[in-house]
Amino acid sequence: MPGHSQAAIAAYPELGCTGKQIKTATKWGVFEDIYCTKESTFKFLEDVIDEVVELFPGKYIHIGGDEAPKSRWKECAHCQKLIKKENLKDEHGLQSYFITRMEKYINSKGKQIIGWDEVLEGGLAPNATVMSWRGTAGAVEAAKQKHNVILTPNSHCYFDHYQSDHENEPLAIGGFLPLEKVYRFDPIPEELNEDEAKYVLGAQGNVWTEYMQTPEKVEYMAFPRAIALAEVVWSVPENKNYADFVNRLAHFNKRLDLLNVHYANHLYEIKGKLLNNNAQLTYQLENATDNKILYSLDGLQPSYLNSLTYKNPIKITSSTTIKAAIFNTDEKQLGSVFEQKLDLHKAVGKKISLSVQPNKGYNAGGKQALINGISGNNERYGDKEWLGFSGDDVEITIDFNKPTKINSISTRFYNGNEQWIYAPKTLNLILTLEDGSLISSKKMITKKDSLLVNFDVNLSQLYPKNNILKTKTLKLIIPNYGIIPEGKQGAGHKAWTFIDEIIVE
């Protein structure tokens, strides 16, 4: 409350601001219809609380408070009248009034409320515990106000996010949260001093099930990340050791097997990273266990018969495909084969700068992911190669160090509208040439219904007199799509922009 109340309002239209019949939701999302602040609504909710209190003996009742659009309240005569009557600043103040009023009633029943960090907007209810999901800022703000907090940031605690960038990973909502990132989580924000840190009750892993149709899928998404989070919150930081955790987890998995838990086993998954040391490119392979990595560069499956033993980063001098796998001392392959195609185009390893930072939840590969020769997953945007920007216009500048002949530029955008992600409508290129002059090209991006929207421009066709252009810097200006239209998931909010590899030939 007051949002995520579509089902109740569909059943009892008088609980909404319009009083009109609305449909029940058939998809997940954020919906405009929220509880109206009429007295009859509060009476209804108090009756619900009366029943909930009888059902659950625990101390806390979580009342939500998140993702409550204010459009209906802005148009509602009753809500606007209440804002004036209570001398509230705006609709955010009205939400604070709503939460505070319900908190008083819940307190009268001997219970305490928990709310998502949106309950901070407009003023925090007196005794509320805050569950911080939009990063850690909400937890910091609440703890400094001497309120108890629970850390559950989507960057480290959302177990509905992908945990591997393997092509065969089952469908998830998005994001990228591998086991190691969960383990590296510090539930005490560094902005809190020792006294303020006492208000941190702990952390919580969330398993939202929009994309989980079976109990087995829920188990797969929750384990072993829940085990990692348990160790995070039950250990002092100096006792945490990821390598030791992985070795213990390999044995603990046998217990999960006996319990018939359908966990995800990515312990023997190889991770790769392109390194650039003074223009010398190498590719690093990593695995959390102590087992041997064998690799090939000739397209063959790794084996003891035809592969090299990985000891140091692999020198990269041309486009290639690396295949690698982990083997134990009995020469048995553990886990799946790692395969990475590297396209050594002209921007790989060059200097890149961004006008705005990607969202923390979609920045696993950092800005170099845009020019590391590796394209993102074709099916999803949650791996470390896609960078996600929340509502921002983005300017990307690539510095070639010296004038470089360029013939073409291409990239692609993710276009998952149901996830609030839209490809941009236009892209503007600005090239700084060898003589210091500038040329620019603004191109409309044809909107398609496809999940991936490609952008490419052939400079030799645009500027035939220049033959192949010698360029010092390349700037891509990518305006955000804008406000998501009515009738679409996320309507009224700014769209996300997801960008893949920028290929320069």
C-alpha cells in the first residue's frame, strides 16, 4: 500500500480514485491505479490488518510503499482536498500521511511496519523499519534518522537476476548477479559511522517469481546465492574468504543433492576478461576452484589431447575464438565449455569516456565493455557486455590516439519494451578528423518489433570524396527514447537504454 493494489481495486473499484471498474493485471509491472485516500479506503485496510494480525504472530508487517505512481492522486479531488486540509507539501507528502496513518493503526495492534525505501519520500513514519532496495541510499538516510534498516539492494540481493552469462542459462527478468558478487556484498554501508551502523538489522535476498513457473526454478535461482548471502550476514568481514567459501560449497553441494535441491552449479564456470597493458592485448581466464584450465584457439573442443594448459593471459593479436574447460586430475571435464569470440576491430583497447555512468546494476563490464571486441548476449541484456542507462542521454567518446582510417561504425540496442527498455530514435555521430575538422551525421534508427535493433553507417558512402576517413576521435550522441507511452509497461516513466559493442572497421 498504497501502490501494487491493482487486484484489490479491480475487486472493489470504490477503493480507487476514479471509482471505475478496472481489469485485473495479467502481467507484472507498475500500475497507475493505487488506493485513494478516502476514509472508506482506510477503513477497508484497517479491516484487512485486523485479519492479518490474527494470522501471523511475528513482530513485523511489511506494507510495501514502493512504486506508487501519483498520477491518480494528482487528478483526484478528494486527494487534493486532503493535501490542503493536512497542510501537506505535495503527493509525496500524501504518501507519507498514508503510511504514517496506517503505521499508527498497526502499532496499536502491537506490530511494527516495514516498508520499501520509497516510504522515505515525503517524510518517514515514526517507527518504520526501512527495507532498502534501490541501492543503499535509502538505508543510509533511514539509519541516520535512527530508524532500523534491512539491506536488500537490487545490485547484490535480487536472486531473480541472471547468475551466469552462459547462453543456456534459463530465462530471467534481467540483471547480472553472479555468486561472487553476492559474497562480496557488505551489508553495512560505508557512509554509516559505528553508532549509525547499529540500526542495520541485516540483509535479505529477494526471489521475485515473475519468470519462475516451478518450485525447481525458484530453487535454481535461490541456491547457492542464498548460501553466500547467509555467510555475508553471519560473518565478520575479516573472516570472509571467497576461495575458501567455494571449496566448502563444492562439498556442501553434496548435501543439497541429498536434499534434492535443484541448485545452480556454476563453480566450474570459466570467466574471461580482455586486458590492455600499454596496447598489448591479452585475454585472462579465471575459475574460482584450483582445477586445471585447458584451452584451444583452433575451434576444437578442449581436451588433454589437443589443448594448451592455461598458465598466463593469452596474447591476442588478431580476431579469434577461445574455447576452454576445466579438468580435474583424472582428466575429467568439469562444467561446460567456455567459448568466447573476439573481434579485434579498430576501437578495441582504445580510450573511451562516457558523459554519464551506467546504472550500477547494469555496469558489470565497465565502459571498456563497449569496445572490448566482445558482443553481448543475443537473448538478454543482463550480461557484462551490455551497459544499461536509466533515462539518461548518453555521449560516448572514443579516442584513437592517432589518426585512424575508418570505413564503418555499427552497434546495437536492446529493445525489450516489457522491461521498460527502448532503443533510441536517433543517433548522432561526430568525427574529429586528422586536420582537426569535424564532420557529423545524424541518423534515424528505424523502429522495429525485434528484440535487438541494429545501427550501422558506412562512412565511405556518406563521404565518398574522403575515401576512407582518418579520424582522431569518434563521438556517439545517443538520446534517451523518452517517456514510455500510455498502455505500455512503465508508462509515464523514462525508458532504459541498453548499448552493446561499438564496432569500428
